[in-house]
Amino acid sequence: MKPLWLTAAPLIFLFLWSGGYATAKVGLQYSGPMALLVIRFSIVVILMVLAFLVIRPPLPKRRIDWAHLAVVGFLLQAVYFGLSYIAFSSGVGAGTLALIMSLQPILVGVTAPRWAGEIIGWQRWAGLGLGLVGTAIVITARASIEPPSLLGFSCAILALGGITMASLWEKRFGLSHHPITSNLVGYSAGLLGVLPFAFLLESAPGSWNILAGVSWTWEFLAAVAYLVIGNSVIAVGLLLAMIRAGEVSRVSALFFLVPPLAALIAWLLIGEVIPVLAWPGILIAATGVYIATKN
């Protein structure tokens, strides 16, 4: 019998992860993408260090285990979040990026059999295919009012590759490390991954100050608080726990439910428009999720 927290994990993850798209766009109104990530990751690392000193969780026993944690952290934090934030800054909407990321189960479904040793049945393939059709409809509908730039679209596609590879790597090589240990190593790797780009792209002229362009408003601080606690600590921790507990393709199918919720939150929070023609696509994608995840 699954523990109660694992039963509730998909719903909690869905709401926290979906809200992160619009919240990130709020934060990027007051900061550059790399500076925002440096602030976010630095706070998480500090929190994890404090938690580590109090709880003293076990550390990985082998060097290769440290390396696997770092690789997943780099792919998820530096590649996925870094390129996603650049995509946001290049004009890609929160709902649009969520829709592109919902293609992750398709990539996982294609790759998982050889990479993670899973067998993907026809029912799950049918559900994933239906989700892909629905996602394509929504992306096409939104493109008429929100065409992304080439840079933004390219970064979104590369970010999709990053989170897909992170999921597959975690499933293939991940072990049941204590969440404080895995978060500490993962976010440290992500911080080290984005710092060079922050200095290169966003430091003040003639100095190494990467925070010179940050406006420390209450809106920015609220966005950072949500991204740190809701996204970085709780949602990412639940994602990795679900990947370890279940099949990677079944967990990834949750991402088909993110676009409608992310689009709704973006509409409520920052006024992003949801085209009428997008709703049939959202319904089709949600049906695909049901089919793909049904026992």
C-alpha cells in the first residue's frame, strides 16, 4: 500500500509546478533570468545546508552516486530552468512554454524502453499520442496571438530536452537518497551551472555585480519565495520521489495536465489570453493523460 503522501503527491506537484510558470514571469519583470536563478538557487542551497546541519542525513556512499545527483541537478536546474527563463525573457508566454514542456512524455515514451528498461504498452502510447495532438492544437491556437521569437522557441525546445534527460537519468541511475542530500547536491550543481552565464550576460559593466539590475520590490520577493519553497523545495522533491517510486513514463504523463492549469493561472495572475480554439486541444490532451495513466 502506497503511503498517503505519495498518493497525494501528483495533485500537489501539479498545482505547485503549474503555478511556477506565471510566477517566474512575474519575477522576470524585476530581474534578468540568470540573476533570478542565482538568487533562487542560492537560497535553496542555504536552506538545504541548514537542514543538513540539523538533520544530518546520510551522504552518498560512492563517488558515482555524487556524480549522478550532480548530473540530474545540472540538467534539471541549469539546463531546464535556465533555458526556460531565457525563453520567457525572449517573449514566450507561460502557457506556451508549459504546452511545449508537455511534450516531455512523448520523448520519454520513445526513449524509456531502452534507457530505463521499461515496456510501454499500446494504451499508454495511445494516451501519449492523443496528448500530443491536443498540445499541437493549443500551441497553434496560441501562436496566432503570441508568436515566440526564434531564440525563445529554440531555448524552449532545448529546455524540454533538459528535463526529459533529467527524468531518464534519475530513473536509470538514481537511488533513494535523502531528499535534503539530493536537493543540496542538485541545486549546488545548478547554481554552479548558471553562475558563469550570469557573470557573462548580466553583470554590471566594469564589475562582477550580477544583481545590479534587480528591482527588490515586494512582487519580486513574493515570486522568489514561491519559486524557492513551492517549486524548488516541494515540487522538485515530489517529482524526483515519484520518478523513483513509479515508472518514468507514467510520472511524465502528469505534464499533460500542467498546460491547462498553467494557462489558467497565467490568465489570472498576469493576464495571458487563452484563445477559444485552445480549449478543445486542452480537453483532448487531458483525455490523453487519463488514458496514459489509467491502470
